[in-house]
Amino acid sequence: MKYFWYPVTWEQPYNVKETKNNKVMASEEIIIPVLGILLPIIITLGAFIMIVYLRKFQNIERMMILEKGLDPNSFKRDRMAPGSIRWSLLLIGIGIGFLMGYWLDRSFDMEEVGYFSMLFIFGGLGLGLAYFFEERKGKG
């Protein structure tokens, strides 16, 4: 280990950790790359397994309905309105949320808090408005 001479004492540099065999390695140097590699693989495998099991259970349920002699199409839920209304109002709400977050950031110097809160508030309002339109269309 190299020592540096300072006018008062001989000291080690403050950011160096000495371990066996004079190898310097922090736990962050190991954990972060390993997680960076394994996390996407685990998430992808988990999503794939979830989709496979959902399809398997849907097939089992459908086969049980057929065994009882019932029509499987009678158990399907019909959507009241197409998803385009829901998605359009959600994206409009998110856009307004970004705009309001930008305004809060510039006016009150709120940084990220304004963006995230306004995204969720106006996105939720957009979904609520879509639900209101779907219910009104279903009744009328």
C-alpha cells in the first residue's frame, strides 16, 4: 500500500480499502453488474411463465365448461365501449399532467414531484372520464 506524506503525518488515502491479497473491491462493484444482468432475465422469464399459466388455466376452465355441456361464449364479458376511448382519454390526461407538472416546476420549483403527481392525478381523471362515458353509453 502506498503512503502519501502530508506535512503533519503519514496517512493512507481516505478512499482505499485494503483486503486480503491487497485487492480492493467494494460490494457495489459486484452487486450492481450482477443485478444489471440478472434482473431483465428474471423479469422476462417471470412474464413468460405468467402468460403460459394464464393461458393454461383459461384452457382448463373452457374445457370444464364444455364438459358440462354449456356454451363457452355465454361466459364471455362484452366490453361496453372500444378501448380507443379509454386510451385516448388516458393519454390526454397524461399530456395535461405533463403540462401541469411543467407549470408547477417552473412556478414553484417543485422538480420531479410535480411531474409524477400530476401524471397520476390527470391520468386517473382521464380514466374516470372514460368510465363515465362508457356507463352513459351503456345506459342510453
